[in-house]
Amino acid sequence: MLIGIIFDTAHLTGTPLYEATFDAQKYVLMISYLQALNSASVKAYGTLPAFQAIGAIATNNYGFETQDEMIRNGFLGKAYGIDNMLIEQATDLSAPFITANLNSLLLVPNDKILLLPSVGDKQVKLVRENYIRVYSKAPLEGALTRLEYSYSMSFDAGFISQAHFAIQGV
């Protein structure tokens, strides 16, 4: 749920901080926007397939050293002037892991890269707690004649940051 909130593009659509398709010049421009807005360096977070997609473009017409790094690591550790931080993929295991439903079970998007500034605040926090509900059972229900109570509570995750962030589609 938390990953879905972070990678949600609905609140960034229509801003220069979201690009649906990858273009190297726009990507570098977005990084410079974030650096200017936050007065901090920027890091990119994404999965191996996401970084591999932009790494193949970054190594095009470049030397063997960058291509060797792509082959060795599967992605570039630093591309377009910023560090790439690999996020391990996860699955919710709500259904059998078979070819037909494989992509729908993956939790981290393989087609988006999250650009976060390296500022002092921690961007992801558990921010809301919903109401605690108290249920009471009538004293004459059941074998024992006494009051019984049950409690239920729930949490909701959210994205809080004092910093601007961006999402890049690949």
C-alpha cells in the first residue's frame, strides 16, 4: 500500500516533476529542478528493470567501461549525474505466482523511477491512525453472564515530506 502511494502519479500529473516517457534531456532538467527546489542532491530509486531501461539509453554510443558496468551489475550505479539506488522487488502473494498474473502481483512498479532529494527528513512515515472501535457483547450471550469487549483499529499509510520529489516513467 505504501509503495502504491509513493509511486502514484495522479498528484504530479501536469507538473514538470512527472514525465510519463523517458527523455534524457527532460530527465536531467527534472533533476536540476529538484536540486533547485530542495537545495540538496538528488538520488534515483527504482527496480532493476527500470534502471536497466534507462541504462541502455545512457550507454548508447559510450565507451566499454559503462557497458561493462551494465553487464556486471545490470544497471548503472550512477547515471545522468545522480546515484541510482536499487529497490528490491516484492510481491503480495495473494494469488499463485504464474506467468498469467506475474506482473499484477509485483508491488514495486518496474516502469517508474522515483527521484528524491537527500534532505534531512525521512520522506515515508505512518501518518494516520483510524478510529478505534469498541464492540461490547450483551452479558446474556454465551455461556458466561459477563460483559465482553472487543477492539479493532486500523492504520493508513501516507507520504509526508518537506521536500519536492519527482517520478520518471521508463
